[in-house]
Amino acid sequence: MDAPAFICPTRAAEQARPCDPHHHPACVVFMPAWEGTRKRMRKIVAGKLHGITVTGADLNYHGSITLDPDHCEEAGILPMEFVEIWNRNSGARISTYVILGERGSRCCVLNGAAARTCQKGDQVIICNSVYVSEEEIPSIRPKVLTFDDDNHITGRLSYAVERDVQGRYSFAIHNEAGQAQPIPLKSKS
């Protein structure tokens, strides 16, 4: 038997078709399971650009962050995807969406209001996320890229969550060779 369609409570009046949570993120937090129960969805790190240097700030733009497509593709960050940005220099935290710049440019440009939160030369952490059920968390392997001051990739890490037979979680960080790294992993300055 096919799974029942999920009717979005915020769009019920206009809905002639099921809501697609990929196109309407508000619906993704509590999607019903097929047995009449609800699965709680968790927001999980999907990818990170860790320690990338801001190459510009353009206040006279409508908004967003412009990133090198090569960096985005490797970390699994999509165009127009919302990301969180954490400024390591000032502590500012913002959310905006990604637009793609010139391939190979190693750019990281804050646009519009976001330009007020960062200055050229600041190091930032850019993180995207995905909603998954708790059972799916061990299957997620976020990619984390680390950078030098010129935005060349210096490291490729991945995060891993495991559950033991008693249901307890463990967390690990692995380098490119699959070797476990110390936790917490110290950033290179």
C-alpha cells in the first residue's frame, strides 16, 4: 500500500497535491510515519567549510553569501541552500543562502546585510544542515573542509555517529585516510 500523502497545515487550502518537504522546509519537522505515529526529525550537520577566509563584503547587494562552486560541491552545499555562518573573529552568527561565484576563485563574499557581520580577512565557519529521523543519524557522514588563509583546502574530515547494542551514541572525527582524530579536534590557527 502506498504511503499517505502529507498534507501541509500551512498550505492545506491551496493543496491539490502532497507537500514536498524539499521545496517547503516548514513541513519537514514533523512528517507523519505510515503507522499513524509521528517521527521526530532532527536538524543535523550535513557539511562544513571550516576556517574559510572572507574575501569580500558587498553591502550593496540583495543578500546572501557567494562561494566557490568547487568548495560547495565537495562539502555538499547547494546553490540557494540556507547556511549558518559563524564568524571566528567576532563571534557573530547569521543565516543566509548560498549563491555560486566563479569556479576556482576560492571566494567567500558576504552580501547585503550579511556584509555588516564580517570583514575581509575574517575566518568563518559555514555549515549546512539536513533534517533526518533519529534512526538515520548514524548513516549521515558530514564532510568538513578546512582551509589555509588563501582558501586552499588543507584538510578533508568527516563526522561519524555510531550506536552500540545498548543504544548509546558515540561520535568520531576521521581524516581523509579514515583515521580517528582527537576530540575535540583543535583548529589550526
